[in-house]
Amino acid sequence: MDTTSLAPLFQVDGPFATVHVDVSRDSENGEHEHELRVRAACDQLSEQGAEPAVVEQVVDVLAEIVERPSPVARLVVATPDGVVMDEVAGFRLDEAVATWGALPDLTSWISHRDRTTTFVLALVDHEGGDVAVYDSDVPEAEEVESVGGEEQFVHKVPVGGWSALRYQHTTENVWARNAAAVVESVTSHVRSGHTLVLLAGDPQSRGLVRDGLAGLARIELVELETGTRSADGGDEALQQAIREALMDHAVSRRVALAHELRDRLGQDRAVATGVRDVAEAFVRGQVATLLLDPAEARTHELDPAGIEGLSLGPSTSGPVTADLALVAAAAQTSADIAVAPAATLGGVPVAALLRWDQ
């Protein structure tokens, strides 16, 4: 998970109220159940000493109806100065989080967000393509662009006489120009950081787009053997193909991280393991990716005063649980976070892939 969006949280004064709760309303008594969940979470904040004004802010945000299909979970982080984070995601949350403390309590949220990804979906045909950016949590596209659109001579038809070959070449040139417009659109999204591209639609047009993207660095291109531009979101075969591609992507990423960690441990190269060693690597700015077992890390404490140079935020003093501390350190040093069981981390609650060796 990219921590860029989390960094501003650790630049403001706490303490922080963090509530992560299911806000689905899809049952017969959905509204009443939602009210009970919110009330229970906010009662926990009050019991932990949260200021009444902060609790009221959280209640006001969670009372809003989220206009999205169920399931839906919501994360709200607030300080005495106001709400500093408010996000929703498409999953059902069985156990709510409600904490009041020196740091935001984000590990439950990160555990889910680590399983999601943004991706580009390009649906193509001879007339061009629809290029959209999605978050795997959200059924609606973040942005959609229709490109190409040159239609004259777009279909090959039988033509007699001397003009036949010229007509065929003209048609193929139109296809190529429309495919080039799709390639240009996809390329702009990849360069902005959306490296997973799903390509669907007409097989010939897919081939033209695939060839156009061949020299692009940092792209993970997956072709789907289904889908047409005329689909309005109801193409179940396309939706299933997308789900399978995203699952394969998530599994491949986790396996690759596990293999990378194992190889570095075997070579004793650019790796740190254990709470203290990882924290010291953060001080040096070495950590590229934090590998975290949230449940195990929460059983350990980390006192920033005991590690020279470790800063977790303007309001942090005294020991805090290791999961919260290391998430704060990752966000402040632009390190990625990946969730993994301790068994794959060599039996420790945290490990880190480093940018360079010490």
C-alpha cells in the first residue's frame, strides 16, 4: 500500500479519535443497526477519555448516508481541531475499531486497503476505446475517457476492382490511428502511477494496443478474453474476468514480496527484521517496504524515546504499540506497507525491505 495519502495525518497535533465501522444499511433494520454500531463505537471513545466535542464530530460524519451499494465500511479520524480523515471502502467489517490515543489507529484499515488496487480498464474496438481508472473497492470508475472515434472506412467490406487493396489499407490505417489514441491514453495513466492495465474488447484491436504498449516500462498488462464497448456494466463475463485478474494480481504481489524477503534473508542483504531493527532502519530512511503482521505487532510496544532520531508525530510521547508506531514511521518516510503473516516473516511481527544495505 502506498502511504502518500496517510502522511498528512502525522503532521497535525493529536490526540486522535479513530473509528472504523461498518456503515452498510442493506438489511431490513439497516438504519437502526447502523445507529447502534455508531453509538457503540462512540461510547468506546468516551470511555477512553475522548473529548465530547471530538466524539460529536465523529457522530456527525458517521450519521451521513453513504450512497454506495453494500457492503460499505467507513474510517473517520478526528482531533480536537476537526476531522482529518474520512474514507469509505467496499467491504463488510465484522469488528469495529474505536480508539482515542496519541496516534491514529490505522492497521485494520490498512489490512483491507493492502488487498485493493487501482487499475486501468481499456475496452477497445476498431473505432477506439473507453479508458477508465478504477479502485478495486469501488464499482464506479474514478474517471472515464472515450478516445479514437475515427469511423470512416472503419469496417472492411468486399470491394471489387483496382480500389480493393487501397480501401483495405485505408481501413487498417484508421484502425491503427484509433488504437494509437488508446495507447496514448493508457500511457498517461501508467506514467501517473496506475501500472496494472486490463485490456478487453475486439481481439484485433487488443493486438494493436498491446503492441503499442510493448515498450512502456513499469506496466503489468493483462488481456481479458471478453468484453465490448457496448457493455453498460452489466456484462457479467467481463466483471468475472476483472475479478479473477485482480485476485491473481494480489496473490502474485504477495508471493513476490515473500520470495524477495526470503532471498534477502538468505543473502543477509538490505533487510531488517524485528521491531527495533526496523525502527532503526526508519531513522536512517532505509525502509522501502514495511512488512507487517498487525495482530502480532500490536502485542509489542515501542518507545520513540529509546531510539534516537525516531519521530512519530508532534503529539507522540511515551510507549505506543509497535503497529501504530511503525505505520507512522512508514507514512512519514514514504515507505510502502504490505500486510503479511508472521510465519512468512521468519516468525517476527515486522520486517522491512530496505532501499540500500547498511
